Amino acid sequence: MACNFLKVDPHGPKWANTSRFLSGTGIPVSRLRCLSSYRMSSSYVHNWIKNLFTSNIKELILKVVESDSSFCNLPEQLFVAEGLNILNLRGFKFGLPPDHEKLRLSCCRGLASLQIAASLQKLKTVWLRCLPELQIVDIAAANLENLYIESQLWNLQVIKITCCKSLKTLYIVDVDVTDGWLEDLHVNHPNLECLSLLGCLKLQTIKISSDRLKYLAL
């Protein structure tokens, strides 16, 4: 007997120890869905997620209406699990673990703005693509070296890159950056070596003066 998709009641006994339930039935489950309309505590969800990954779940859909105010970050296991291919979350505060070096967000809905703070000192590479609702990106990671942003249908309106003195590679597609934005970019990021601005239709006059820039694509 095979069960490809399992829906779990978050307030029933199966939710409390889902990993034990799955192993006890002997039924292979690759997709797990939980929808809750009740308030949930952070410790409750943390413990459940930690137990879950012994069950080799490939797809996890976890949506809650409200989580408590102490819920700052989801467990790191959720983002580094080798077998998890699809993660669908709603109703949680999201924070990146401070020791991560790479962040890649692709084909995500519901994300209107993204702020990457200076506290992420080990972050080296950020890749953003196919985020149809993203309008504002604000990045202040001091040690960031590589930034790739592909807007979708020019929906991204604002890109702020500050304090990124280590930035060497910048790749932007279909974003309405201006001549003034480009001028400020070179003044504030003197170590930039590779710059690609594709589909940036508002650029009129491009003035670049840099002895470090090795590659330019327009």
C-alpha cells in the first residue's frame, strides 16, 4: 500500500509525533500537508519539525493562521534537509541562519519585500529569480560578493545595495534602475569586477569609471 500525500490534523495525536505515526504504519509518504486555523506555539512546531525529517518527507506544506510572537526563526533543519525538495510555508516569521554563505530564492509567491541585514556577516552569494510579487530588495550584507537578481516583468521597483564593500559580481535582469542608481553603485562599491545589466530599460546614459571592472554586459 502506498500513500503519496497525507493531510495531518495539527491538533490531533498524529501531529504530536508524526514521525512515529509514519514509521508505525509502514506506509511510505512523500508529501505532508498541515493546515491550521488555531494559534500555535513556536516550541510545538519546532519539536514537530525536528522529528519529521526521520520520515524522508519530500514535500512539506505547512500553513498556519497565526503563530506566537516568540516565533522568530524556523528550525535550521527545515532549510538544510537533503531529502526535502518542496517547502511551502505560510504564517511564519522567516529568518536566515547567521552562518549561511548562500541564499537562493526562486519561484516563490507572496514575497513583496526582502531585507538582508548586516548581521549576516558570512553571507557571500544571493540569487533571486522568478519572484513575481517582489517589489523591494534592501541588502546591507557587508561581506556579500555575488548578487544575482532576475526580476519578472519588471515588477521589482527598488534595489538598495548598501555597505556591501566586498561586492564583486552584480547581475541584474529586467529591473528599472536609473542612471543615478548606477552612478551611486560604482561610488559605493569600488571593488566591483563583473557587472551585467540586461533589460534595464530606464538606463539612458551609462558612465563608468573603474580600474577594477573587468566585465560589462548591457
